Amino acid sequence: MGSLFRSEPMCLAQLFLQSGTAYECLSALGEKGLVQFRDLNQNVSSFQRKFVGEVKRCEELERILAYLAQEIHRADIPLPEGETSPPAPPLKQVLEMQEQLQKLEVELREVTRNKEKLRKNLLELIEYTHMLRVTRTFVRRSVEFEPTYEEFPALDSDSLLDYSSMQRLGAKLGFVSGLIHQGKVEAFERMLWRVCKGYTIVTYAELDESLEDPETGEVIKWYVFLISFWGEQIGHKVKKICDCYHCHVYPYPSTAEERREIQEGLSTRIQDLYTVLHKTEDYLRQVLCKAAESVYSRAVQVKKMKAIYHMLNMCSLDVTNKCLIAEVWCPEADLQGLRRALEDGSRESGTTIASFMNTIPTKETPPTLIRTNKFTEGFQNIVDAYGVGSYREVNPALFSIITFPFLFAVMFGDLGHGFVMFLFALLLVVNENHPRLSQSQEILGMFFNGRYILLLMGLFSVYTGLIYNDCFSKSVNLFGSGWNVSAMYSAGHPPAERQRMALWNDSVVRRSRLLQLDPSVPGVFQGPYPLGIDPIWNLATNRLTFLNSFKMKMSVILGIIHMTFGVVLGIFNHLHFRKKFNIYLVSVPELLFLLCMFGYLIFMIVYKWLVYSAETSRVAPSILIEFINMFLFPSTATSGLYAGQEHVQRLLLAVTALAVPVLFLGKPLFLLWLHNGRSCFGVSRSGYTLVRKDSEEEVSLMGSQDIEEGSSPLEDGCREVTCEEFNFGEILMTQVIHSIEFCLGCISNTASYLRLWALSLAHAQLSDVLWAMLMRVGLRVDKTYGVLLLLPVMALFAVLTIFILLVMEGLSAFLHAIRLHWVEFQNKFYVGAGTKFVPFSFRRLSWKFSDDGA
């Protein structure tokens, strides 16, 4: 793993790939993942590039493999996934693999089509069988009526719909039978009545079992119907209505003998279809099982092959069309590995002319590469979410490994809650090789990816919980309290001390609801608690007032130290990019402005803690009043914290006032002075520009670089960099905006760190309220019902603790810690305007099959 302090140095390399070895060389590069390709054909459309045909072939193979995977999944055949990915297939095997896959697809489609046709026929025969069985009970006639002819029927005595009257009219009854979906029965019957004017008789019966629809494959409830109609025209209407409602219509036998013959024929055909269908399914499963053994490895090979051709499409051809030229960004530490990969690819292809590479100078800004491992990856992702770091600038992720979980723990300080979070993260870390955890995509996947962040956050919360002495809102008395209550009784002191001090006696204890300990009384305060806050404060009514003062001062101290550290890191950026004038004209004034105001505030806080004791606490001046008087110059003299305080404060104000104009005008005037003595300017080092080419600051740095580095004469710089116009107004406005933002930000950012105090108190109070509303109530119930009540109360307390205090409060503290790093800390030195180094690596490909069917 490379350095986390700064991104790795990069170089631009030019690869010369012989046409016969380009595929093998890129295959070797993809396995190692060393370089990022630049697109040399940006003005060429995707359909006009050289290897577009090969890419289409790979997409066709992907389509076939996706179809095979879909059929294998449908047949409930396990799809084995290998632990190691096979290399990209050699070119001589690609056509053979394509032919095999196409042949297998054609065979599978044909067998599947035959299987579906057999299955559909079988379902239709089963439906016909059920229809014959049910309709046999609809009409019971022993003999078939033959039509008799009568000129005038007796309409007054016989109904037109009677069988005998229909026959006397010279018409024979017609029948339509079939099956209809359960939900369409009412609408179907209503439509028949309206269209046929009542000249139909419809009989229904519900099937006992649900049948599968031959068209859709859905298992639904069916109704068997039998429609008797009179007249040929009505028969046509009935058949059209059946078609509109997607009824499954089957022939209705006219005689019992015909019905019996049809049923016997159906039974025979169903048995034959079952036999053929089972053999077809067995053969299909054998083919799919054989295909499942190699479909994963072939899918991996096709994806690698497609990625190689995509990279080859970014290369340009030389004038002879026999060599491919590629430009890649490569870390300087991996140049030797790049050469070995080219040698391996050339040797594998068996060519006599090997591919080679050479580095070339450039003025373009390289991409940013910061190597991480499974521990540092989460912290680097937090920084990259704000913005990928500019090339070679200081990386905040190195310091966030400590500062981020610590600031989170300051807001989340609780021994019990931190320990629960630590155990959860430790469980994820111990089982990090479990495949279900590493492949989860939901909220558990987010927790798993940040398992080491959670681990440190829980560990630091245990530490701050010890400092705050909070464990599920209760204090832990590990070393014994430093306060002695018995020393407040008057009986334990001589008469002279009794008159001078407000001591307790029996009457005072009985009459008073609240009693106050006086640390100035001898023996009451025996010394500070060894670690953290004394547990006796958990019993005090002014506990919140005491913690407010303590945590507010602590938040200010931590915030100013954090911001000062960010300004100091900016100095390392200026030293690396060899802009020393920025140290004297930007960083030093910023430090003076910050430390002379807020650094002095820290000094006063610490000084008051060290100098004033319990005996002199009543005469100690207010730090807030003293800090305000520093700017107001009051006419009346104040006691102050120390002798000569007024002169020190005026000196600090004078330094602060002098730092502001230097911060506003120092850098622009210095660049203008450089510009007036030069005619052409430019900066280059190791072939890279240090900042963007359109920067006005870049134009004015050539002179200072020559002086500091002893670089080549001005004429060499003029040959390398074209002259650009110097715009003093733009530089001045940029610096003024930056200075105003910093000066105002020192005040607003310091106030922003008070969220450490606010969220810490909110977490402690919410935890205390949860304890008071649940556990205290459960523990106060008498012993008869207390045991039965305590178990559900403890379960509810655990659930609310996890979801409210751990999840919701933890997420809130996590987001505030991110904000403190992004806004208050990183804006002091971190630009975050770079591009991430994305190497050509097969490990970045997804091996999952697409959901697209054939």
C-alpha cells in the first residue's frame, strides 16, 4: 500500500502495441490493473472505431449466455461460480466458443419450443376432459330428437324455448361448450343476454380444481359452460362472444357414444403426451446441466474480452496500420510491472516483435491515486464523497482515521452504547469473509463497508463514555468519589471553623430539600477523580449546569485545535508545490489571525483551570466577559486573569489587525511585482503543471521558481510555456474572497464546533429520559409483580436503545462529524478538484449475469 499522506506520483506513458500482440498485452494489463487509458479517438463515433465488430460479437455472446443463465435458473439448476476468474480467451478459441454457444442456443430454443407446445397440448386435453365430465350432467337425453316439421306451432300452449317447440319450428338445437375465467362469468352472461335477445340457455358449473392457463401459465379458477342456442345466426354471435372473452371452446359431442369415444381417445393421448413430455424435460435438463458447468467461466471470459476491445478502441493506429499506439496514466512505482506485463503479452502471442513503452512529458494534470486497504478504504470514501483530492495535495483521510471517530465519540460519549456499537462492528469484522455479508446491497451492506469506521467509533465512544462517566445514563464509581459528605457536618470541625463556614447539622439536614457541598471546607473535596467526571455529579441537581460549562469549553478547544491543524497542513501543500510565498503571505497571516483571537481564548480557559482553585473560585473572573472586553476597551479597569493582561491583549489585537491587510493584499501585490519584471512566465516540473493551466497565479511564478530552485534560464521557460495575459484584478478578487471567507469562517466555524457540546448533552439527556420512563418504573414495582413486569420493560428498553440512541442518534452524530471534517477542517487546505485514477482492471468488472432475456 502506498502513502496515505499524499497521492502517488503519476507519469504519462505511451504504449506501442503490435497488431498481433495488442489483445494479449491488454489481457495481461487487465489482470494486473496498473494503468488508466486515455481515449485518443474522442472525435470518432463509437460505430466508426476499428474494433466495433468485435465488440458486437462480444455483446451477442453475452446475450446467448444471459439466455442460458435464464433457462438454467428457470430449471432450478444451481449455477456454480468459480472462486478464481479464468483469463481472457485466446483469439484462436473465440470463433470456436462462439460456434458452440450458438449451436447450444439453437438446440435449447428448439427443445424448449417443443416442450412448450407439448405442454400446451396437454393442458388443452386436460381441459377438454374436465369439460366433458362436467357437461355430462347438464343435458340428459336418452335418444336424439329428430326434427319434425309442422307448419304452425301452438304458441299459446308451448314455449318457444322448449325443445319440442323448437323442433316443430324445423330448427335443430346447437351447442357451444368450453371453459371461461372465473372473473368473466357475470360479464359473459350479461353480454350473451343482450346480444342474443334471450334465445340462448347458459349453464355453468365451477371446476373443483384450479387449472393452468395454456396461454399465460397462470393457475386460476375456471368455470365450465354449456350454451344451447337456436338458429344459425345466433350460433355465430355466440361464437364471436366466446372469442372476445377468450373462452376455451371445445367441440360438444352430440351423442353419448361419441362422448365415450372422445373420452377414451383423450385418455390415450394424455398418457402419450405425459410420456413424451417427461422425456423431453429429462433431455432438456441434461443439456442445461452440462451448460451450467461452463456458463460462468465463459461469461467471465466474454466480459474480459469485451473490456479489452473497448480499450483497444481508445488506441490510435500509426501510419503503417500495423501498430497500435495507446497513452496511459501509470503510477511511477508500477512502471516496472507495466513493462513486465507487455513482455508477458508479447511472449504469449508468440510474435518476434515485442511491444514496448516509454514515458512522455505532459502539462496535463494527472489523476489522483491513493492506495487503500480494507481498513483505510472507508475513511478514504468519506473524503472522496466531498471531492477527489487534487494531484499530490495532502490527503485528509490519513488524519480522519483518528479525528473522525474521536469527534463522533465526543458527541456520542456513552460507555454502554459505545460498547454495543463496538461489539456489532467487531462481529462484522470477524465475519468479513462471509459471502452473504460481502454481497449484501441494502443497509447491512452499508454497515459492512464501514465496519472499521464503526469499530473505531465504538471504541472511541467507550473512551469518551469513561471521561463523561456515562453508562446508559448512569455513572460508574470505579475509584471512589473525591467528595466527602460527612466532612460538611459541624461536629467534625473545631468551633472557629464552624463560625466561619456554612456547615450542616441535624436540623439543617431535616429542613433542607437541597444541600450544597462546599469545596472550601477542609475534607469535603479530597482531590479530582482519577479518570473522567466524578460519579457524585450524577446525584447533583446542578449537574447539567456543570456539564454545560465543561463541554462547551471542551468543544471550543477541540475546534480551534482542529482548525489550526488544517491551516498547518496547508503549509505542507505550499512546500510541496514550491510556493513558499504562500506560506509567508497566506498561511502565516491566517495562523496569526486565528491564534491571536481564538488561540488566546484557549489560553484563558486553561489558565483559569490551572490558577483558580476551589477556595478562589468565587473571585474568578468570567472568561466570556474578559474576551469581550478585549475588543471593547472598557473605560473602567477590571481585575483580569493575570497582571499585564491589558497590554498582552492590545498586542494580540495589533497583530490581528496587521495580519488582515497582509492576508488581503500580500499575495496579489507579490504576483504583480513578479509580473512587472518578466515578459514570459510558466512553471513546469517533471513534465507536470503544478496548478491548472488557466490559473493567473501560474503565470506569475516563473521568476520565483528560478530563484528558489535554480532552474533553467527564462528563455527555456518561454520555449516551454506560451505567454499568457496577467490579470491582476482577477487575482485580487480571488484573494479578497478567500480572505473574507477565512476571517468570517474563523468565527462561524468556531461556533459550529459547539455542536459537539449540544449533541453530547442531547444524547445524555435522551438516554436519561429513556431510563427514567422505562427502567426506573420497572424497578420500582414491588416484588410480587416486579419480576413479571421487568422482563418486557427490559426488552422494550433494549429495543428503544438500539433504534433511537444507537441508530438515530448515531446517524445524527455521524453526519455532524462528516460536516465538521468537510466544512470546518478540510476547507483550510483541501481543494478536492482532482479526478480519480480508474485503472483498466478485470477486478472492476461485475460477474453477475444481466437480467435481460434473449
